[in-house]
Amino acid sequence: MLMAAENYSIRNISGVDGMSLALHSWLPSLASEVRGALFYVHGIQSHAGWLFETGPELAHRRVAVYALDRRGSGRSGGRRGDLPSPDVIMDDYRAGLADVRERTAGLPLTVLGQSFGGSIVAALAARPGGIDADQLVYCTPALGQHAARHDAQRLAELRAQTGVEHSALALTDEDYTDNDRYLQFMANDHLMLRQVTGRGRATMVSLEDAHLSRRSETAIPVHLVRTARDPIIALDVAERVLGMLHGQHETLTAPIRHHYVEFSSYRREYWDWLAALVVPDPMARWRVRS
């Protein structure tokens, strides 16, 4: 990592039902250096630990980075691979976002949803009142994917699942990256989810239903990060859904052919772009509580 260990921390916050949720943060070495904040919502298999380079790199660029491990994922509590309901998941992230808002009062705050995290962010944005952020970034987001791939009968079957039995996620590590170092990291990552529960799959579809059912009331800048090719996400579908949800948005296309930009050869360009986006005024000076 680029930053000293004291700049990285994990705090536990409580979900609406008292569940212990791990909120990770990476901060610049001096609080006075902070110029913007990023709240990162991770994907279905990943967790905040996957930001082991992104967090320090952005902190080095004067961005305070926060990422909440979804319940049942990473270092948060809950049954592994379980998403009990869309309301519970959205309420967890609303609690995490409120905590970060309080700690970064006065800072421009960007919310980023990566992959399935994009579906969570979109569902929050589609709620009445929208999402408490100054701008949104959707990175290779899982928007409208179930509806595009399944017929009405299969979607109904997925929505009806209520069990906590697990089934494997049909994804490979090579979908994310072709870099041997990151593939080795994933192979040895005991916190990476390989399975989800039945009701977890139902929640994934219900979150998609939420962002397909109404237009967002959040009138803030929206950005899409897509790749030249994505083996997991139908990106044309995702971009079309994003347009229906938010209207106008700006698009950055990463010249790679895998899903996880942070584990690609384009990662440094991505960090530079993201830091410049999060920090709109390079002359600003802000302070954040550690």
C-alpha cells in the first residue's frame, strides 16, 4: 500500500436491526489535505478489501474513501452470501451513507456503485427523495441484467425464492481480470463470495425491479464507466437502463476486456479520472474527522 497503516481503519456501524456492519476508510495522511469523499458500493462477490490499492491511491490523491461491507459479505455480520430483502440492504447502505455524510460534512460526496453495487445505488436513487450524494458513478453496473436475460416465468421464480440454502454464482475469476497477481489474490481471498442464498437471488431481482420501475428524482451529475467488453455485464443494456433512470449521463470507456477496472492495466488512469471527478475544485481545502 502507498499509505501508512494508520490511514486505513475499519469501524463497525449498526444496521437498522442492529446488525454489525464493517465500514472501511482510507484517508489522506493529513486531515487538512482532504478535498473530496467517495462512498464505494462493492459488487456481489467482492468486498471492501478489494480496494486495497484503490483506497490508498485515491487517498494519495486527497480523496477520503469509504466502503461498507454488505451484510453477509466481507467483515460484516450476517449469514454469508445472504441478502435478506431489498429494504434491509438499502437501509444498511442508507445508514452507512448517513454516517459518512456526517463525518465528511462540507465535502463534495460522490457515491460509486460497482457491478451489483450499481444496482443497489440505482435502487436507492429510484426511491422517493433519491440518494444523498453530490454525484453518482456507475462502474460496469448490473442494471437491468435479469430482465434482459430471463423471461417473465423465470423472473417470477427468482422473486419467489425465500430459502437460505446456497447455490454457486456462475462467475469465474478470469471474468474479472487477466492479471496473474490479481487472480492469485482472488484465489486466496477467503472473504470472496462464491455462493448466495435463494432469498439473496430474490433480493437481487427485487433491487433491479426497483430501479426499473421509476425514474430517479435525484438531479445530480451521473457518470458511467464501461469497458470495451465485459464478460459479465451486458453493458448496452446497463447504459440504456441508466438513461431511463437518470436521463443524461457522461460515459468513460476503459479500453479493457474484463469486468473489474481496478484489477486492469487501466487502473491508474481510472484512479486519476476518479480523483479528478470527486475533487471538483483543486484549490479547495476541507477537513474530515478520522
